[in-house]
Amino acid sequence: ISVEVCVPTEPVRVVGDPARLTQVLNNLLTNAIKFCAPGGHVALDLKRPPHLGRFAVLSCWNDGEAIAEADLERIFEKFEQGSSVRTRTVRGTGLGLAICRSIVEAHGGRIWAESAEGRGARFVVVLPVEPGAELARSEDAADPPGALQPSGRGGTVLVVDDEPDIAFILKALLLSRGHKVLVALGADEALALARRHRPDVVTADVRMPDVDGISLAEIMRHDPETRGTKLLVISVSDERERAFKAGASAFLQKPIDVPGLLATVDGLVAQRSGGPLATVLVVDDDASIRAICSEVLANIGYRVLEAATMAAARICVREQRPEMILLDIVMPDGDGFSFLEELKEERAARHMSVIFVTAQGETAHKVRALKLGADDYLVKPFDALELAARVETVLRRKEIELGASPTTRLPGSVSIEREVQRRFDEHEKFGLCYLDLDNHKAYNDHYGYAKADGVVQQTGDLLREVVSGEPGSFLGHVAGDDFVFVVPVERVDLVCQQILDTFDRIIPLYYDAEDRRRGFIEAEDRFGQRRRFPIMSVSVAAVINDGRYPGHAEISRAAADLKMRAKQLPGSKYLRSDREQVFPSRTRSFPVGLPELVVESGTKAG
């Protein structure tokens, strides 16, 4: 058996009893070797991460048999022993791990086991390196003064970080608050655990090598199996705006403030389990108006936030994402009309309901508010019952509208036709791009329509992010999994390539890991025959308006024909109507001689 030891060059100093801590180390190593097969491997790792420098992490891993999930906690009980399926034997008294736990917790630390089939077993010890950072014990024993205490509202939390030492410290901290904690070291594992365990909260680091925390937030917001989970994004840089746009519920910047982390997770768990009807933001510089609105709405079950300035309101919208805003027109640092216009431009906020609550009762103000997109207009002074009724009615109406709207909330077929025909009438030169998902129906049949809708929603948001940044662009959702976007001719190649690469990086994660590893799923085709369908890809047909097409009907027909040709080719690709030369894929070989450009995404997974 080989033993690998990895320790920092600088000593990690821990205040404690050297003999007792050595006893823990010896016991973990003995256990690891005992359950290794001949020729096996044991790895001992010690770290003190700079972002959480008040704690040290010791992990002892072996590549032997996995520990059953039901036994991960049991083996720390007195007189309980792990057994080997391979040898059918157990050795020892069953006291070693129980003693380890008592020693570690006496030092204000935490110890637990992690294991999965085919990945061996790992025992993790997290210890405070100095007094004052102690963690609460798992048993009803006296804790050191200042030790972190359970919150009393335990939930399930999934910690996602590609640095194991950071993930293990976060787990220890959250265990001390009474939460059940899972750990994932990458986005793939995180999605599998989230779909299986449905955690209340996920904490995700932004900087991860496979898929970053922002993209993970996007996926979890759209996937029906995870969209109810609260997401806390953590980053070494200030990326809160990106995080909240992607659907995060909270954001923290490194170095992590431990009390702030625990309070944030506790709050998100509380929101997830039996939270209020909806969140309403009251924006008014008059404290008495804010107090009246808050009292009325809180009494009927709404969560109420207050903002006395437009600056404070912007922060609340970005970080809390209320469903409803009660908005005054005249504010010390701006006006309500301009604020509403800002909301309509912001993707993450455009579906928030807005009721103006103001002393401005002139008809001109009411008309302007409604034309800008306000849902209602209430003049001060107002009756409390009327306020409650209007809020309830608007929220109910918005819910019905959103439920009846297209999946992506993008402009539909009528708007697409009107926009394209307008460009023809104004003699614009543009590229009309028709995008279709490949193998989406098979995915729908295999995984169900709820997850298939999540893929369509994700694709819509992906297109928004890429296309909306292009001047003079337009994006619409035809129906099902078909989209149309219009961009300037000189931007067609760049936009299409970016869409292919982003799609191939994100969408494969909607498959289970085993299906993704195989590269296909099995489902019945439209003739009832079972076939292997590859991982979803995307086909884009880019038709250049170069004077050959008189209007929308003709260019849309050309785009449909070109798209059908694109769908005959494997993988994600796009064709252009104005190119005669064939460009081969960067990852696959295609037949030559076709009259259109074929560009293959370079990031296809599967």
C-alpha cells in the first residue's frame, strides 16, 4: 500500500493537545490502511486556506471500498464498526472513530466521512487554529465560550467549490448551524446532487474550471428539478450584478465573513421553508407612508422591504428581486418614471409588477405611468383595504399572464414578422438567423416536458445574453424550440459562433452524467422505432438579405430550407446563404462540396 502525504511548506499551527490530535491522526491512517486492498493508495492532506485562515483541514482518503450512505454517520457511534464487503471481516473494538469525534469536538472542530461508489472513502477533520473559532458540537455537551451555535432551522445545503479545503470548511461551519450539508467539487456533480436531494440552498463559487457559478445559477433557475432552490454565489471579485442577473438569491465576496455567511444561509433556508406570499418593495421618501404600507401588507402575509431613495431601491431590486414594487413619483434622488424605464430595460427585473402610489393625481401622470408599463396607479391618501386588494389583484393577474405567455417571454411570430418586414421596408441589409434545437423531442420524451421546457427557457436566455448586446439586433421565439434573431451582416459569424460555443458548454449538463458520458439517449422516433439520439446540439441557418428576397415570407422560407440542410449535419453548426466555400468542423469531418459555410462549435461535450 502506498501512502501520499501533502502538507504546506509553512507549518499549520493549531492550539490543542498534541497527544490527542496525534491519536486522531493515527486512528484515521490505521482505518484507511485497514480497508485498502493490496496495492491500494492512501492520501493524507493538510491545508489552511487563506480565505478562511481561522481553520485547518485534514483529510485522509483511501481507494478502498465505499462506505454506504446509511453508514456514514453510524460508524462514529460507539461499538459500531465498518465492514469489508470484499473480506466479510471487521476488525477493532468499534471505539476508534467515536474517540476521534470526541477529541475533535473537544477542540472545537468537526469530523465526518465522505464516500461514493468507485471513489473510496475520505475522513475529514476541520479544526480551529485559534481560540474563538470553535464550532458547535454534534452532541449535547458544553461548548467552548463563543462557539457557533445551531440556528434551530436546519435545512439541506449543497456546497459547490472546486477547492476541497474551502468546501470542507464551509461544510463544517454549516453543520455547526444544524444544517445537513452535501459537497460537490464541480458543476456536474453539483447538478446531480441538487436533482437528487433537492437542497434548500446551494452555495457556489464563481471560479470553477468546468462551469462557473454564474452559469450554474442560470441552469438551476431554469431546470424544473432545481428552480426552487435558493442559490448563494461566492466570488473573490465583486460579481454581484452578474450573479443576481443569473438568478442568484444572495452574493458574498471573499474573504468570507463567517457570521455573514451563516446568517445568509439561515435566511435563505427560512425563505425556502414556508416563506411569505411574495416580496413587496415600498419606495417612498415619506417614512409614514412606508410604515403604513409595510404594516398593511405584512399583516396579510407579504414580505415587505423599504427604500427611502432610488439608490436604495436599485440595490433592493438587484439583490432581493421583489415580485412587486410600490413606487412614488417624486423622490429626492430621481423620479419614479425614470426608475420604471430602467426596470423595463433590465432582464432580471422586467417582469416585476409596479404600482405607483403617489400624491400626483393628474390624469397626465396616470397616462404616462400606464404607457410606461405600470400595472396600476393609486393616489394618496388611500384606504388600507384598497391597497391590499390592488396588490393582490395585480400579482394574481401577473401570474396568469406569465403562465399564458410563451415559455421564454420573447416576442412571438407576429412581432417577428412585423420587425423583419420593417427592415425590408427601410431597405436594411441584415442577417436573419433561424435557430433550431437538434434532438429536443427525443430529450422531451426521455426526460419529460418540464425539463425540456427548462432547456428552451435556458436557450432563450442564452440568446438574450449574446444577441441583446449587438446594436440593431432583434430576438424572437417562433414556437417550441425554434428561435429567430436578426443581426447586422458583419456580426453574423461572431454571434453564431458564440451561440454555438455557449450552447455546447451549458446544455449538455441537462443530461444525467451517464447519458452524457455515453453521448446519447435511447427513445422512440416518430415512427415508433427506438433509436439512439445524440446529446442535443443546435442548428442555425443564417440568410443574408442581399436583395434577393422581397419580404418576410420569402426570407423565412429560405431560412427554413437552409435550416433543414443544417440539421442533416451532426453537432452544433451554422450555414450561411452567401458562402460557396465549405469550412470543415474543428471537431468533426463533414463532406465537402456544399455551397454554404459550416462552422462547428469547438466546445461540444458528450
